[in-house]
Amino acid sequence: MRTVKDLNKNLLEEVEHFFVSYNEMAGKQFVPLSWHGPNRAKKLVGEGIEKAKKQGKSERSEGQPSRNGHSKVKMNRHAAPGASQE
């Protein structure tokens, strides 16, 4: 697949219906605004991975074990802004 135009129109409608129905069952509203191709998908997935990595580092800095099994623990949650907490 190189563009969304390479996909069958019925398949696109089924995918859209899935997301609308799935969110409706969860009590949410999903309104598709546009369709994009694989380059946009790769970019968004990459951004999501980077965001998850950053969140993971933030969570580990609050007592979660790091990859090597050691934990970092914040001792003073009310420190002055900019103060080191390690």
C-alpha cells in the first residue's frame, strides 16, 4: 500500500465503522476527520513510541525499577522548582 487510494472503498468504510462503533460502546464519540497513508502512520507510531519512552523514564524516576533493576526514589515531593530530587 502506498496511499489510502490503494484500498478498497468498502474496506475503508468498514474500518471507519469499526472505530465509530467501538468508541460509541465506550460512551465516546469518534468523528473521522480525514484519511492518511502509510507515511503519516509511520510518523505517528514513531511519535507515540518516543512519548511512551519519555513517560516510562518519568515513571521510573518515581520509584519504578529501571532496566537494570535499580530504583530511583524521590524523597521530597515538595521541593522547590528546579531543585534536584535524586
